[in-house]
Amino acid sequence: MSTTLSASHGSLLDDHDVLLLDLDGVVYVGPDAVPHAAEALQHAVEAGLRLGYITNNASRTPATVAGHLRDLGVPAADEDVVNSAQAAAAHLARELAPGSAVLLVGGTGLRVALTDVGLRATDDRAEAAAVVQGFSPTVGWAQLAEATHAVRSGLPWVATNLDETVPTPGGPAPGNGLLVDLVARAAGRAPDVVCGKPERTLFDAAVQRMSARRALVVGDRLDTDLQGARTAGLPGLLVLTGVTGVAELLAAEPHERPVFVSHDLRGLGDVHPAAETVQCSRGVVAACRAAEVEVESGTLVVRTSEAGPDGLDVLRAAAAAVWAVRERGREVDLPGAVAELAGLVEQPIEHAAVDEVPGRVAPGL
């Protein structure tokens, strides 16, 4: 699979039979759907595609997640949701005797996942045969301290995921990865197993469940969604409605680069062009349709910005040029590149903070 942006044959809906969608920052942020998400996914279903929702968020049950999606007008059945809590519970069920107690550091989603595979959640490390840790906004010092003592004693330790942040309506907030790191630093060891993205476990489970032959991964994070897609050997579409913006895209390493990029899920209905690069005496020139950029002596300059109203073509060309230069071991002034693109590339969607939505909380947390 190419490590640069590629062309699609038809639209992404034409080229694929299943969409494996991240949730936070792609379909919804907090209590609200990402603009255009519900309509785009309904259109995908009408075009004959099946939707799978794969998420590292282990705090809620698949039924709760699917219900929230339906409330937002997004087509979803309970079985369409595959989360890291299920993957962690399935791993523990293979390692432990039926009915074993597992010290739970997390929320309802992880507790239900353990029960579903015949294990028992406990908050008493004295009876626990293992420790499992997943994100929940209710996790506090007491649970983290109990987990630290259990992990230091040598119990097997499974983490659902290592996401450093979770998207919220007010912006990124601390995620499970930071809490896992606290326990690891206090206990002096790392988790034995991590089950969520970017590991391929979730992707393989979703592909099997959906009977996918031409799956497309859709996400907003390079280090989980897009890296996971490459790990699983699947093409990935980056949408700019969550964590990743222009700066992060330009800085992407080969193992986490998307194959396609779009502002939001409406890009599923588009035919995506390739971005071509040419090595020249002064540096690298890249073009995407009528958009052309050049990187010379580490500086990105937009030569032709005929890129349409949303600026995606100039962004594609810029990414291709910057990546090509960096792959040759040369430095690029990334802040300067971002500044050069300012005003040409449509800005990511702004979401209202939770406290600006009276009487509502962020159910995605």
C-alpha cells in the first residue's frame, strides 16, 4: 500500500462494500452528530454499503452506543458496534478460567463486556486473577491506586487502548492512555496486552463480523485509526472533524498516513484524485489536479491554489510534497507550511462546548 495519498477508481462508496468507522470525532462529538455525518452515512446505506462502528472508547455498551447513533439519525444496529472493551474481554476469556474475577478499572461498557464472556468484574484485587483498564470519566484515584497495587503484585494487565486523548465538544481531554501511563509509572511495568486500535484485533473482528471484502477505515486520528488501518492492510480515509488537522497531517509518519483525506464524511461520495510529486533541482513539486505546491530548502510555497472552495487539492499536494521531502531525510518547516496553507484550506468544524449546550452531557465519554 502506498505511503502517499492515492486516487480512487470511482467514489469511495463505489469502491468499497463496508465502512469501518471510528465514532468520536468522526460521527459525533459529545451529544451531537458531526455536521453532515448522519446524511452521509444514510446515503452510504442506500448505496448498498454496510456500516461497522469500531471504537477504542470502552466506557459504554454496544447497545448504548447504537442507541445514541440512532437518536442522531445515524443508521446502526447493536451488532454493528465493535469496541475495545469487547476485544479485551475476549482476550481475558481465552486466558482465564470461566467465572474468574477481574479487577475492573473502567465503566459500564467494560463491566458488561466481561459479563458477556463469562467473567466477573471486581473492585477487590485480593480476589482478582487479572486487571483490565479502560476509559471512563468516573475513574478516580482510588481505582488507579488499586490497579497500581494489583499490577505491581504481578497480575496480568490488559489495557483496552492507549489513546492519550478523547475528543470532547470543548476540545481534546485526557484519555485512557494517560491513565494507563499513570499506573505503569507507579507500578514500574507496562500493560501485558493492548487490545484496541492501532492493534489489528478490532479491525479483524469487524471485517469478519461484517463479511467485508473491500473495507474502508474512516477515522480522525493518525495514531489509532489510520495507523491501525495500515496495520490491518486496509485503506484509510482521514476526516478533519476530530483530532487531526493540517499540521498533524503534514507531520504524519509513513506508518500512519491516510490513503484518502476529506473534510468530513461527505467525502465518501467523492472521487479522490492522486497527488503526484516530481523531484527537481530546487526541491520537490507536487500537484493535485490544478493545485501545485513546491518545497524548496525546507520551505513550502503554494504555486497554484486552484483547489476549489474547500482547499482539499492544495492540501493533498502539500502533504505529498512534504512527505516526499521528509522521506529523503530532509527537514521541512512545518509551522511555516501550515501558515502558507492558512486561508486556502477550509478550517475544521468548530463544535460547541458541553457547557454551551444547556442540560446536556457528553455521552461519548
